Amino acid sequence: MTNEAVILTQALTKSYGHAEAVRGLSLSVGRNRITAFLGRNGAGKSTTIKMLLGMIRPTAGSGTVLGKQIANTGENREVRQRVAYVAEDKPLYGYMTVEQTIRFFSSFYPDWRRDVERKLLHDYELPLQRKVKMLSKGMRTKLALLLAFARRPDLLILDEPSEGLDPVGIEYLLQVLVALSADGVSIFFSSHQIAEVERVADHVCILEKGRLLVDASLDQLRQFYRRIDLVFPFSPPEGEFRISGVERIQTSGHQMSVFASRNAEAVIERARDLNVVSVEIAPVGLRDIFLETVKEN
Amino acid sequence: MFFKLTPTTGQPLYLQLMQQIRHGAETGALHDGDQLPGIRTLAEELVVSPNTVAKAYSELEHEGLLELRQGSGAFVCVKRRTRSLADQVQVARHRIRDLIERLREDGLLDEEIRRAFEAELLYPAEIVTRR
Amino acid sequence: MLWYKAWLETRSRFLTCLATLTLFSGIFVHHAQGLIRPEWKSDFNRLLFVNQQFLVIMWVLSVVLLGMGGIVREKAIGTSSVTLALPVSRARLLRVRFGMGALEAIVLGVVPWLAVFVVASFARKPILITQVASYVLLLVAGGLVYFAMAVLVSSLVSGEYTAPALAFGIVLLAAMLFDAWLRQFNLWRLVTGDFSIDRSTYLLSEHLPWMGILSSLSVAVLMLLASTIVVQRREF
């Protein structure tokens, strides 16, 4: 599995007057991986995606998608031939029927897969002759997803793909994403559904206030992030525990809770040197990693 | 064979899958020559990234438990080494059973016993020997 | 399939205007006998001239409406992210929108006059095809710049009602200002045939104001270029 980046940015910045929506973002999204992009609302996820697709121009920094410069309009246009994008809110042309919509979009992509189109039309039960503005939200979401899935892009970018889907729909969506990934499509999606991300993502990027705070494989996060709960015979000195890897310390009486992104063993050793009474280590789920990471900032 | 991967424990999914496949080979649920589903099929079934399945299969191939044949899939090879490993696991389980009985006699609840095991397991091996 | 999209977007507006203009012209010429006053020397020809006056108003209103839309409006509606994610340049999107609208504008000029020709011929009125052709040419070639202006306005302003209101306002303002200070350059008078009409026969002169028409078309092209630059610079 080659590890070239399908998306690579260097100090990408976007400011609107004095407000910086994206600050010095250096992102690297690997080929043939499923990468999740997490962040609070307004953290800069959509702005970043729009810069990658040439809809917004960066204020500073640079980036490439599939090796082509995002700031070069000609190159960016070529790249869009091989990138599928589903925006938040799954926008579609209300005045077109389902059939017209499919005909319109498929005309731009020679790699369109009629067999996948037919299968998804059948599975999603979309009425061909109905106008998009008459479809329910769930059906519109499915149609928007169909338009991306029936292609053979090198990169699929999705902004909150499960929004508007019921749990069955979400399960189906994840299965399709996994199938596409197995076919060689690199996937980059932003989501608020931490549970979904934990199941299918290979890699996680957490964005907060325009800056990249976490950029790691999910395996690494699972292996190294730990919460360590310690009880001492006295009030524990927080200063002793400011070791590298420790992100947050909370003390209450004789108890101390340490949130570490790595180096849990060093924390335990230090605790034992200080005659700790009880040590409890627990893994940290992605939701807590996310909440702790954005809280600190 | 049924696999169940839990994203919320502190263990990478590929390791969980590897363990469950090994467990299957040890307990006899998987026999020598059995075919495991292809990477794509298993990934879709478990709804996990194909990279997870691929990594698990690849590591098990290194260990000698699986044989990956181009185009046909992954086949289980239960060698003598694995069988003796299965025996070791049987012995270990007897020891653990005895320990759990003794802890229960001491008055510990099952939940407390489980948490104690989990906490100790999260200590990397080096710290344990240093003790 | 960008042309197909442009057609779907403008179809209702176009067909409604086409029906209105054609029906108006046909009925007007057919029933307006009563308007013909004894003191009009060239009664029928004057009727045709009056028809053009009405037609110009309706045609300019129609093409301004046809010029609305585009990706700036799509941003307000929310579909610009779909359109801009397509592997086509913004310049091409604009060209297709402009091309579709221009074709529709031409049809909107030709068909009503064709209806007049047919109706008048059946009623055995003295209608000359050359006169009809001249009216159409003045209207469409001279007036295309109004469409171009509407396209430029819709590339700058995204409001559903503010854009057309602004465009109509510009048409009105231009007509008034030019009439006040630069009457010989007033496009409205060129398009209605006011500069080319012989007041005794009410026939359009053979010597049409080619310079005026060419200048108008050039300005239309410049406005298309300006729209392209505006849309390319804009952030979505």
C-alpha cells in the first residue's frame, strides 16, 4: 500500500480580515485510507475543504490534491475530475427529477458506474420521475450520496455524510464507504458521529480554531491515550506529573486524574515513586480524546 | 466464524481481529485449510476499514497462521507450533480459573476482578519485570 | 450537459415570455385596426412601428429576467458547492449561461415578429419581410446588451429580487439619462427604430444604424468578459 498523500497542505491559512478561519494547517491525508476530520462547528473544516476544491483562495500557504496545486485553477479543475465531493446539506438542483439529476452528473465523469447506479437506485428506492424538491430529506441525502458512490474517484470528500440518515441508512453508508475503500478510493470525511468514526476510520485529524491539534492513526490513539486515576496518601503534587505526553491533570483531595496522550508508563512509575495507594488505567475513547483536546484550547 | 470488534477498548481493531482468529484456531473453531472471507468481504461484514482486515491478515501471515493466496483469499494453517500454543493456553486458563476462584473466596466481586485484570494488563511488560 | 441545465433553469421564464410576446404581437396587429386613425397616412406601417415600441419594452423585461440566476445566485440558494465541484471552469459555466440566454433572446425577438408576419399576410396587409427583418435586427442585435447587463448584475448581486430590480433600474436610468444629455446615443431609441423611421411613410430606412448596433454588441461582449472576471475572482 503506497503511502503518498492524496491531500497535502503546507501552512495553509485563510483569514477574513482579522479573523483566522484556518491557521497554518499542515495536513497529510494518505492514499487508500479512510481519514476522519473532526472538529467543532466553526473550527474550519468546511473552509479547508473549500480551499482544497478551489472554491476559496488561501490567504497564505499552499496545498496539493492528488499532486495538483489547489491554487492553480487549471490543475484544480483537472483534479475535480477525479475527486467526488458531497457537501453538508447534500445540495441538489430542486428543479431536476431524480433521473435528470443522474443523467446530468453522470455526463461529466467517464468513470461512471451504471451497475452501481442501478443497484443504489434499487436499494435506496428512489422514484426516478419525481423532482428533487419533492423528495424527503432522507431521499435527497441518498441521492446525493449515490452521485458520489456511482463514480470511481481517486478521492472522496464527504462533509457530515450521515446527517439526515436513520440508523439503517448510516449502517448502509458505512458499508458502502468500506467497499469503496477496498476498491482503492481514498476517503476523507468530516463527521460529528464519533461512533461511526471509531468504527471505520484509519486515521483521525482534529481541527480546533483553525489549527490541527491531533493527526494520528486511530490505532496509535487507541494504543497510547490513557486515563490514569491515582490515589495518594497525601495531596498529590501536580508539578511532579508534568511529564511529556501528559495533557491534563485534575486533582481533588488525595485523588488525581491524569489524561495522557502517551507515556502512561512514565506517569505510573512517577506515581509509584511517590507511594501511590491505587492506580487505575483505562483506555480513552475517541469522544473523550476529542473533548479533552478541544477543551484545552 | 463470528468476529466482534469493539472500537472503544484501548486495543487497535486489527489486534482484536488477530486475537479472535488465533483464538478460533486454538479452540478448533477454525481448522487447518479453512478459508477466511476476503479482505473486502470481511470489512463490509464487520463494517470496519479494509486496512484493519488487511493488517490483521498480513501480520497473521507473518506469524504463519494464515496463508494468503493471490485471488483465492486467506487460508488457515494450523501448524504444530500453534497446537502447542493452544495447549499452553489451556494450561493458562486452568491457572486463571483457580486464581479467580480464590479471589472470589476472598470476597471480590467478578466486576472488581475483571477491572484488576484489565488494569494489570495495561502495564507494558517491562514495568512488570522491574517490579 | 451544462446547456441542458441552463435550459431547465430558464425554460419556464422563456416559454412564458415567448407566449406573452407572441400572443401580444399577433393579437395587437390583428385587432388594432381600430387604433388606426384617419389622419395616419401610412396606417398599417405605423401600427407595426407601435408594435415594436411595445415589443421592446416586453422584450427587454424578458431578457433581463432571463439574465438572472448563475452561480452567485446559486450560492444564496445553496447549490453552488455542487456546481463548482464539477470539473468545469467558471468561465465555461458563464459562457453556457450566456449562450443559452442569448439564443432564447433571439427566439424571443424572431417568433413574435414572425407571428405578426403570418397574421398580417393572412389578412392581406401590406407587410414586407425586409421591414420585419429590420425590426428584428434592431431589437435583438441592438438589445442584446441589455441581456449582458443583466448577466453582469446577477454576477454581482445575489438577491432574488434585488438583482432584477437593480437591472431594471439600470435600464430605466440609462434610457432617461441618455435621452436627457446624449439623445443621439440613446440605445432605447435605436432599438425601437426611432432613429431609422421615416415619419411620412413609417417605413424603416434601408440604412440601419450599423455603427450603433456594432457598438452595442461590443459593449455586450465587454460585459460578458467583465462578468467572467467577477465570477472568477469571487469566493464561494
